[in-house]
Amino acid sequence: MSEILFEASGLARQLGGRRVIDGLSLRLERGQGYVMLGDNGSGKTTLLRILAGLEAADAGVLRFQGEQTLLPRYPDAWRWRAVYVHQHPYLFNTSVTGNIAYGLKVRGERGEQWKRKVEEAIDWAGVREVIAVPPQKLSGGERQRVAMARAKVLSPQLLLLDEPTANLDADGRHRTIELLARLCAEGVTVLTACHDREIIELPEVRRFHLEGGKLAPLA
Amino acid sequence: MGLLEPTREAFALLLRGDAELLRIIWLSLWLSLAAIALISPPSIALGVLLAKRRFPGQRAMVVLVQALLSFPTVVIGLVIYLLLSRRGPLGTLELLFTPSAIVIGYMAIAFPILVVFTVSAVQGADARVYETARSLGASRAGAALTVLREVRFGIIAAVVNAFGRVISEVGCAIMVGGNIAGLTRNMPTAIALETSKGDFAQGIALGMVLMAVALGINIVMALLQGEGGLK
């Protein structure tokens, strides 16, 4: 059996009097890609944000590589292992390279190795042709790919993607799905919330359905 | 009395670099810059705190700082005068009627401008900035610095505004500085004094310098707004 990377149990989150997450449990294996489906408002984004420590849960336990935390406490050290990418990613008002390098700088990485990682991430995401374009002027697809490169460059153990193809044109969508498929093939543990049929049908992924505040596996 | 002759004299004073005039201009710039440099870091930090953190009394603090914005500067001068006067709690420091007293007054005037502008800029920042920084591994302080960097044009506008306000400030400067020639006389207090004496030339010359500073500040602001994508 594969190694369990991340586990959640008893997660609960109430928003506006409604139990969006209700005693939810989740188990993610290392190197496996997962897709989470669910209706609009079913709590997919809330769940991803809780797992990324961006939103507090009312109750629940998280385990990351065996290390346990009782929510709402979320260890800062986990933020170096799990990266969340917004549905509409925000790119900092610097350069494309500056954005991709942000997390590495936070981790104190400098020098040749740092440059090499950034260059590799630029090529991986196919954003070299827009490297001189101000981030605010990039298209939705280009922004999404820069945001994925910015996350990928950190070699996260867990990548949480929120509707990565939402509102993208055909080309942007196609290239984003390609990156996602490559991430799964490269053995990155990815949990993606989406409605996109092409992502759902990726052969490498396992599928969950979020309904009534709980997750159920899908065949 | 016509304005032509004193205006001509004012230009002459400026062109020949009148020593007294230059001293007053230099003192004004120096005191204003010193006050802004000293008060900006804590004010901006407080602005970020008030914008990002929720704690008991936070809303009341924001309202209080906003109220300070509309306080007459002469009242601020009066409070500082009472604090620094010989019988005041800080009288032993013997700062009254010194350049330091003016700097303290300027800091008090600039403080609410800097805090309120910072709160507004940080609250106006996209919530995803902080979240993205945190998710990429930044500490709370690091993420807050990233937010500041993203709203840097708003913060610089706050600093430029505060500088514009203090360099043209007269009420507080007269009360705590005493308008002493060669020591605490700055541009606005000198204009007030020379005009009351009927010596318009120096007043007009200093007025022109102040207007040039105001124009420069507005140009900087316009450029920043362009840079910040507010065109």
C-alpha cells in the first residue's frame, strides 16, 4: 500500500448557519493525483482553503506525514510543504520571474541553484515567451501557468488547485490541463477541485465527490 | 500698494540666493523630512496592524486616528506646548522653542495622515495578496510586507501627502517653535511674520518656494498614480 501523505478527519465548518463541511474525512497518498467534484457552493474551495491553512475550521484533525494538528491550529512549517493556488491566481506586481521566485526567496534560497530552479519552472510552464510582460497584463491562462510554476518550483509535497481551468479560453485551458497531467505523471500529490470533464477523466487521477459536507470516492 | 515691486524684489531675493532666505528654506525642508522619516515607520506599521488584525478596541482606534485628522494644528501645538513647557511633564527635556519641538509637532500632525492612508491602502489590497504570500510559505510579517509592497504607491502617496501637510504647517510651528530667527523660523512662520511687518518681498519669495514644493508634490503624486495603474 502507498504511503499516506495527508489525512483529515472530523473536519467541520459552518458558514452562515450552514454546515458546509460536516465531519469530513480525507486520506491522500503520496504521489497520487486527486480530483474533487461537487456542485457550486458544495464547499470545495472551503475544504481546500482549510487544508492549506488559509481558513479556520470549527473542528477537525489534520495529519501531514504523521505529524498531527488539532484545528484551528495550523503549523507554519506545513506552509512550506502544501501550496494552494487560487481559482483566479493573484500575481504580485513585480515580474513573471519575480513571481516564480517568490517562494524560493521566502525559503532563503539564493545563488545559482535558485536561478536554475526558476529557469526550469519557466520552461516547465511554457511561460518564457511572456517573461517580459508585466504580470497584470497576462491572459487568464498565462496567469494560471505562472501561478502553477510559482507553486511547482517549490517542489511542494501537496499541491491544492482550485478550479484551475475556470474561465479560461480553449488554449489556456488545454495548456493548464497539460501541466496538471504532467504534475500527476511526475508523482506530485495534487488535489484539484474542478468541474472540467477533461481533468476529471485524466487517467492518473482518483475522483472524490463532495456532497452534504462529506467526501465520497467515485469510481 | 502694488504687488509688482515686492514680487520683483522677491525674485531678486531668490535669484541672488539671499542667505536668510536660504536658511529658512533649508530649515523647513530639513525639519519636515526629519519628522516624516521618524514617524513614517511606526505609523505605517500601526496602519497595517489596524487594517489586518481584529482585536478589542481596533475599530475605536481607527475612529480616533481618523478624528485626529481633523484636529486643528494649533490645538496639537497647544498640547505639545503644554507637554514641553517648563512645568509640563516633559519640561525637563528643555525642548520648547527648539527645532526638535517643531519636529515633534510635525510628527503629531503627520501621524494620523500616515495611519489613515495606510489603513485605507492595505484594506483596499486584494485579499489574495496576503493569502498567496502565506501559502507560498511567507511568515505573517513577511506576508504583511508583501501586502505593503503591493500597495506601495498608496503608501508613498501617504508619505508625500504628510510631507506636503507639515512643510506648509504654521500654527503648531509658531506655538512650539516660537518663530526664532535662525533657529526655528521656517517658511510658513516667516511668511506670516514678514507679512504682518509689511515686508512682502520675503513673504512672496517664500510663498513661491512653498508653491513650487506643492507643485512638485502634486507632480510626484500624479506620476505615482500613473505608475500604480490609476491612470
